[in-house]
Amino acid sequence: MKIRTLKRHVVEAFKSMGRNGWMSFASISAVTVTLLLVSVFLAILLNINYIASQIEDDVQIRAYIERTEKPENYKDYQQDLEKLDKVKTVEYQSKEEGLDELIESLGDEGEAFSSLKNENPLRDAFIIYTDKPQDTAAVAKEVEKFKFVNKVEYGKGTVEKLFKVTDVARNVGIVLVLGLVFTAMFLISNTIKLTIVTRRREIEIMKLVGATNGFIRWPFFIEGFALGVSGAVLPIVVIAVGYQAIFDIANQKLGTVFIELLPVTPLIPQLSLLMLLIGGVIGVWGSLTSVRKFLKI
């Protein structure tokens, strides 16, 4: 296609948007509302997945060592644990380190346990991480079989419920987002189709005077893309400003908690590109499917 011809198509597309102002406004509004919902739910879904991953990564198995065991054997015991199937890493933690960790985790209240340093009631332990958090229970059962292990802790019962909750949250989120995307495609494409229908006679005249199908399609292709992308601009601005505000508030309120939200970058740039892509694709699709019906004269 010649550059002059392409320029003509672009000019015609924007002239058409101006001539059909109200219908163009309706199309852009449909894109804006639906993509705003999609972007909000997608941001929520991505954060649910991110937070769930953080919680799952913190799941660990603590294998407490019998007091009668000699420290010189600990290295061999650690190697035995590392050989277990589905075990990612094994770290040794002395009882002194365990007490320091407990005191630090309790903050100001932890100072009350400082007096226990002289007569530490804790045991030396191995901290075990699995390849997948879901393997925790199975690995814990294997660890319990070792004679040098006095007790195994991994949050039995709570961990299983946690994995069920995170799985349900992820699946529900995915279904909602996909449902919104398909709803958006239906609403936006139908709104754009109404815009095209009002210009049926224009298409028929162009066809009768000898214009090729491709020549007729290009202005509508560009117009549909422009409508879709224009409708994506406001959702991008709203989600960028809104998420930045929520992220700042969450950091202040949850600054000392292990839960963190997804960083603004790269989330917002990625969401913005996705919204522009969805808007453009749906706009083009709605335009071309509508025009195709009127090219069969």
C-alpha cells in the first residue's frame, strides 16, 4: 500500500469519527467502562497471586533434633535430609539462633525472653524448604522417620487449608477476569457494529462505484483501532493513579507485615500495554466483522 493511500485512509477514519460523534462517543464509553473493570480485577488477581506466592514461599518444616545427639553428627544428618525427594534446601539453626529469632519476631515483647539465654529451653533444628510448598506435608512425614528427629513442625492443618484458600482465590480470579474480557469483547464489538450499521449506505455506494473490499475496510480498520485505543486511555490513567495511592497506603499500614503488594513498576506499564492491546484488537475485530456483512452486495 502506498503511503499516500494509507494517509488517505487515516484521514477518512478520523473524519468519520468526527461526523459520527455520538456513536464514536458511545463506542469509546463502552470500551472505557469494560476495560476499567477488566484492569481493576486483573490488578486484584495479580496481587492475590503475588501475596499467595509470598505466603507459600514462607512455608517451612522445622525438624527439632534430639538433645542426646552429638553436634559433630549434625552435618551427616543434614546431608541425609537433603537427599530426600522434593527437598530444596536444608539449613541448620542452633538453639541460640532460634531464641534470637523468637525474640526479634516478638518485637518489644520479645525482651521478656532474653532471660532464657542462660538456660535455653529450645532445641537445635533443621529448617527444610521443599521444591513446591504443596509438598510440605509429604516431606514432613518422611522427616519424622529419622531417629535423630525429636519433633517436626510445619503448621499441620493450617498449611493444607492455606493452599486450598489460595488455589480457590486464584481460580475464581481467573474465571472472573476471563468472563469480564469476553463480556468486554461482546459489548464493545456490538457498540462498534452499531456505529458501522449507521453507515451502511455509505459502504454500499463505495462498493457500487468500484471500490475494492480492501479499500473500504482500511478506514474502518483504523477507526475501530482508534476507538478501542482511545477507550483504553482513561482506564489506564485511573488504574495508574489509584494503584499508586493504594500501594503507598498499604506500605504505610503493612510496612512491618510480611505481606507486600506488587510493585507499581512493572505492574502498571504491563497493565497499560495489555489494556491498549485489548482495546485495539476488540475495536478492529468489531469494525471488520461488521463491515464484512455489507461488502456482500
